[in-house]
Amino acid sequence: MSRKSRQYGFSLTETLMAVGTLAIGLTFIAGTFLTGIYFSTFSTERSIAAVAAEEAFAKMQIFSRDPDGADIEADEHIDYNDIAKLAAREWRYPSVAGDIGKQYSWAAICRRIVPDSNLVQSTVFVSREAGGKLSYWKRDGNAADAPLEVSDRPRPVRIQVDRDSSADENEIRIQDDASSANVDERTFVSEGSILVDDATGDLYRVLERVADRPGAVKLDRDWEGGDLTDGSGGRVWVVPPAASGGRNPGVAVYQKVLTFPGR
């Protein structure tokens, strides 16, 4: 008496469920890889920025300040470019012969710790260039209403801010200076931007832009500078995007107290 053999296998439903589960798993794995690539790039840039900043501080000590350059005050910052005239290659990183691989650059602002002191609070901005022959915004001179001009590298720009008295303590409002008719300075600040208070040197990171209030941004902590609600407002420094737009070129901001020669 013969016994019929039974066929064992997977049904179409079981196969589809297995394939779907595998697809979902691979999607999560791909997302993990993308996140890992992002954090790896972020970590690499921060490592490069730290080295570039140390090189910048060393150059500031070496070149110090030009006797014929602008003076350094205690109640406001001045662009280091107006204090010491460095060769163009000195602002790039790495500062070696040739122009290959110089995607990063630095800029700095300075203020005296107290009047007539040789101790200078120095803030270095390390930025990446977006590539190509893009131009970036700058202001020559220390006048608050100096017109915007173009630069071949990212530079910190001083802009006006104020605050609504009814707003949260960590919310300020970016103002568009009427003298810069060709660009809206409120576009200079985006999520992740680092702001430096012109009067104190305090650092603030922008967490988000407030959608229903033009120019309003949320900071990572309460504003600790001067009163921004008294009508006079205040000023902050920030590295804006390229003149033609694009992502935030700023990588990191570092501060150190340096000793400069006398006035």
C-alpha cells in the first residue's frame, strides 16, 4: 500500500509577509547608515574646526595688531581684519602653499576685557566654503551702519537685534538694517547659527525661527546682555550664508583671552 507524499513549503501570503518584514528592516538599517554618515561628517568638521581655531589664535598672537590699525575697545567688538592686515592665504585652512583643499577659513572679532587692558577677548569663527566662486557678505569698518560689501570667504557680520517685552526671555528679533537695501539681513540667521553679543561676547545658538513673527528666533538660553526692549536694541555678530543663498557656512565658534601689545 503506497502512501502519498506531502509537499511542504511557504504560501504566497507567508512569502509576502517575509519580504515586507525584510524591506522594513533594510529601511531602518539604511536610515541608521545615513545618520551615522551625518554624525561622522559633523564630528570630522568639528575636529577640523578645533585645529583651525588653534592655528588662528596662534596667528593672532604672532601678528598681534598693526600699529596703524583700528583700536580695540571694551564695550564693542571689532573685526580682526581691521586690526591686522594678514596675507590672503593666512585666513585659509590649512594655510600651506597652493589653493588646493582650502575649503575652510577663519575670521575673528576682538574686544578688550576692560578699558586700556592688554587682555583681549578673541572670538574665532571657523567656516566652510560652499564651493565654486561664491561671494559672502562683510562690512568694512566698525560703523554700525556701514554698507554691506562682498568677500571671497565667510566673515562675521554685525546686525541689529531687539526683543518684544512680551516675548520669552530666550527670544530675540533680528532687524533688517535699512542701509542694506539689496538684502534682508533677517535671512542671515537660521537654525544652528551662533550669535555673539557685541557688547559682552556671550555666545548663543539659534534653536529655531518663530514662524508667525518675522525675524524672531529662539535661543538655547535666556538673553543675558543689555535690555533689548528699551528701543535702542543691541547688536550681534553672525556668519551669514553666501550672497546667493545656501546653507549656513558656520562650523564652530571658539573664544580665548589673548595678550596684545599696548595701544
